[in-house]
Amino acid sequence: MGMAIELGSIGIFRGATQTNGEFAAEVEKLGYGALWLGGSPGGDLAIVEELLDATERLAIATGIVNIWADLPESIARAFHRINEKHPNRFLLGIGAGHPEATQEYKKPYGALVEYLDALDAAGVPKDSLALAALGPRVVKLAGDRTAGAHPYLVTPEHTRSAREILGEGPLLAPEQKVVLDTDADRARTTGRGGASFYFQLSNYTANLRKLGFTDEDFADGGSDRVIDALALHGDAKTVAAGVRAHLEAGADHVAVQALGEDPFPAYRALAAELL
């Protein structure tokens, strides 16, 4: 991929407010290559520094810093502070978020380009950046202007399409939700708890429609069909096969998000299958 940052093929996705140094140290001990921080973690990126301080090799990535929340100049200063202390271990993922959640949300593509221009002017290197990307235009922008794309709430079919747009070389690192539970009804209930919120957000539903899902799939917390695709469930072998499907479709790295109160039983079992 031509990146100085080593992510490995499998990482973990977790909300920034749900992580701490102890969590990151356990992730590293299990052998995962990267910890992606969901939600915009604040302009000083203090949580990134905390997690890097607590580990030795683990890469930390933001998934994402919201471009409407913090000025690029402040994010660039935080990046340089962290990268000087922990070189080649921090991947700065940025994105435009959701129109329903952001009053300032206008012409997101142009805003992303301007934000990238400002980060470039502030000396943030291309290979230390990633871009949240669902649609073809932003996926291409991710490949042209950053190390690559970090799609969220996608299927291997989207991964295959994104790889065709990116071509060989740029990073492709999709997120995949999982539920380690062989009881299908119970697993789907857990999956709906982690996925149904996104059916209210037009950027995600528009992308899922392109993948063949319909409004019926988004109703009442999500159909079994869409939940099974977005929140893989089963035993460790079954879930691991679903994660590998992204790699077989062209992903370089998959950020696995285990749903449920305690994710570590799932991460320990998947480590034995995937790492």
C-alpha cells in the first residue's frame, strides 16, 4: 500500500468514548493491528495520544474526525504533536459525517477537498490520512488525496466495487459489525441494536439501496436480510469467514466491530481464527 503505518489485515472498531489505555493494551496483546476510534474524538485528539502511550505497536486510526466539528489547522497541530511522539502509528481518518446530524452540512465533496487542502498546507502527509467514503466520487477522492478509504456499514459487494474504483495500491479498510452468537434471533436483536440507528441517515440508506436493499429492509429496526449482512452472526468460524469475504473482495484491512456489552469474548475467539 506504500504506507509507513502498519495496520495489519484485521483491526478493531470501537467508539472513542468506550476506549482507554487498558482497552488498547488488550487489543494489542490479542494481536490486532489497529484500533479505529468511532465518533469524532475532539480537536486535541487526546484519546489518540492516550492509547498510543499505553501500547507499543498498535496503530490508532480515527473513524472519523468530523470536518464540521474541528478546524483543519487545529487537527493538523494535534496530528503533528502525536506523530512526533509516536511516528508512523497514527492514521488520521476524516469525513463529512451525516446531513441529519450536522447543521452546516452543505456540498460535502467541496468541503472535503478544502479540508484536505488545508491539511496538506499544514504538512499532514497523504499516507497518514484516510477518508470515510461510500459513494464512488468520494472513494476516488480518497484514493487520489489520501492513503485510502474507510467505508462504514458496508458489505463485501461494496468492498469489491470500491476496489475497482481505487485500483491497486490505495488502502481499503471497511468496517464490519459482528455478533458472536449462534442463536439467530438473539444475535439479530443485538445486531439491530448496533445497526438500526443508521437506517435514519440518508447517506447510509442511499448506499445500501445501491447494494440491493429497499425501504422495507430499513423498516422496524431492519429486516433479517439487512441485519444478517451488516452484523454477521454465528460461531467464530462463521463470523471469521464473513470478515474474510471483505479481504477476498479487495480489502487490505477490516475493522471489526463486535456488538454487545463486552466485546472481548468475541475478539479473543476471532483472534484465534483470523490472526
